[in-house]
Amino acid sequence: MNKIKISAVAYTNTKAFIYGLANSPIINKIDLSLDIPSDCAAKVINGQVDIGLMPVAAIPNVPNANIVANYCIGSDGAVNSVFIFSKVPVNEIKILRLDAHSRTSNNLAKVLLKFHWEKEVAFTTDQNAETDAFVLIGDRTFGKTQDFAFVYDMGEEWKKLTGLPFMYAAWVANKEISQDFKDEFNAALKFGLDHRQEVLAELPPVSNFDLEDYLYHKLQFEVTEDRMKAMHLFLSYIEELDRVKV
């Protein structure tokens, strides 16, 4: 039997999923690679893998895209790992540096600036550029909120704008996946979530950051009706931004 190729993100927010896959019989049926979000998306889009835990902003670019799991990376309000860090208040930002790791977070920053803060800014992908503010996501943000004058948690700001939770990444396939595999896959992901204490025990401690609070409270992992509604609203905001640019 050909193994299902899967790409997952190598951040702390996915450790429970990786634990579940690695400690379930499904591990013998998959080839698993660990990537940054943007590479995970690229692999799903170009067919290098069959399934990826990919940024939702990239889903429209996936041929035959279909969400294959009941679990995701989400939050309901502050997530504590998806930020705009700034030297100035948001209404004074002139140039924002985007994060090379994630299309969703970059687009979320653009959506919030346009529709929440009603602020026009310039964007750069030059990681060495001197800017007023920048997007940063994932483990690289842990313990860093005290280092900047102004800190904006984008999960919290999205909640203020829409009243909805958010879905940052979903398990997306570029082909039809059998129901038997999806059932086994979901069971493995749930197993990992049910064993977050074991995952925490394996993680190195981080100063000024509560990993247990992050994995149990800030992050939410269920694909709910409201989270799907939020995803479609988010994608519609991105479409509107793209129309404005044309």
C-alpha cells in the first residue's frame, strides 16, 4: 500500500498532533515531514504531499482542496503566538514587515489593519528592512511580549473585529481521502490532544511563557461551525483586499 504523504508544522502548537500520529498505528501508513507553515502549504499545493496542516489563507490555491480532519490550529481570542510587534501605536505604523513563515498571519495582519484599525500601511518582505512593526508567529514569539512597546495579539484583535474565533491552519488534502483513513487520522489526532501532559513533559521549559496555558487554553483545536464561518469570512476579506489592489 502506498503511504499517505503528510506535512505538518514543527511548532509547539502542533506537538500534540505529532505525538498522536507517532504513537498510533497510523504512523505505519504515512510518510510524515515537519515544515514551517509556508513550506507545508507549498507542498500541498504542488502535490509533494497528499495532506498538510496548512495556513488557511493558502487553501484557495490547493487543487481539489478538502479539509480532512475535525481538528485544526485555532483560538477564541488571544492565542499568544501570532503577533504584530511594534515600536509605535498601531495608528502610527507606516511600514510593516511580514513574516516569511506564514501566509495566514500576514494576511490576517493586512485584514486587521484595513478593516479593524482602518489604517493604510506599506508592507515589506525584506527581513532586514527597518520598519515600525513586524509580524511574528510561533515559538519565536515565546517570552517576547515584554520586549516591545506595543504588542497586538492577532487572535484577540480578530475577535474584537468579528466576534468570532479563528482558524489559523487546517488539515487539507489535495485529493479524495478514504473515510477509513480519515477516521483513523482523526483518532490519532484526538489521541495526541488527550495526552498533552505527556507532550508538555517532553518540551523544554520557556522563561516568561506558560506552555501549559498555551496548549490547554490559548490554543483551541476543534473545527467548529463558528470557526468554519470565521475561515470563510477571513478568505472573503482577503479577496476584497486583492480586488482593491487590482
